[in-house]
Amino acid sequence: MSPHTLLVHAHPRSDSLTAQVADLAHSRLKDEGGTVDVLDLYAEGFDPVLRPADEPDWGDREKRYSPEVHAHMDRILAADDIVIVFPVWWMAPPAVLKGWIDRVWNYGFAYGRSKPRLAAKRMLWLALMGQSAQEIEALGLSTVVDTQLRLGVSEYCGIKDASVRIVYGTELSGVPKDRRPERVRTLLAEADAALEGGLSR
């Protein structure tokens, strides 16, 4: 049976490089015969603010969260694979994506059980970073995104088949305008290779 993928992306502009990479991922997944549920957090107007209705109750892992959160939980449960495409801002995901994790990947659902509900899933975090790999290494930040997301989210929730792939050098302001289309094609090719490596069975 072909896998079903939840494809999440987080960028306010539909013409962004992040959106183009998400479209590329969508096409690749469909071409491989799978079904895809696209979750554009901005387009769907997801509210990233955690309010009392969705605050974890450490004494009740069966807590009923808000209807919006349960709808998102159902989309996660329905997926075999989860792919998240996002820009890295301040060495972290955008606030809307962080809020999605805060609210939806909640206690009693994503973690807090002896048999994790999400353990059988595969997960790929595909991050777009403005700086080069060399610049990030010079800052001593090479492992920050991987540690935070693969270990701090995926594996913490029982998903062992998880990876973080980063496309570096996505900031185009320093690239002459006549060379930007070529640079975008190169970045999309790198993203496609990252998708292939991260989703290979």
C-alpha cells in the first residue's frame, strides 16, 4: 500500500523558496504513488498560541483538547510519513510551526505513554537556512537544529526513523538579480536530493 504523507510547511508567502520546496515535495510524493495531505499553517490560519484549553494536564493524559487540536492530531495519526518544510529563523522554526508543535504534539498524544502512538511513523524535517554551512559551523551552531528537532521532538515522541536535512545558503539578497534564477534552481535541486535521501525506503 502506498504511504500517506502529512506535508507541513510554514512560510507567510506563497511565492517563497520554502513554498517552492513544499510544492516540489508534494510533486515528488505524488509521483512516487503516495497520497499527500498538505498542511500550510499560514494559509489555514493556524493559531500558534497555546491557551488553557490546550495546556497539558500532567495528571490526565486522556485530556480532551480543543476541537482544532484534535483535528490536527487526527491528520498526524492518519499519516505514515510526516514531512515538514520550513525556514530557519534565529536557529529555530518559525513561531507558527513551534506553536503547532506546542499545541498539537501534546501530552498523552505525542508523548507521555509507555507505548508511543507515533513510533511507527517516519519523519523528515527539511530546513532552509540563509547562511552557508561554513558560516554556521564557524558560529558553533552546526548541530543546533538537528538536536532540537530530531532528538528534542521526533525521538522524544518515539519516532526513531527521523532525520533533519538542511539546505544552506538560501539568502539571495547578495546574489545578482540576473543570477538568482540559476541559484534558485540549484537550491531546489539540493532540496530534491534532501527529500530523496530523507524519504528513501
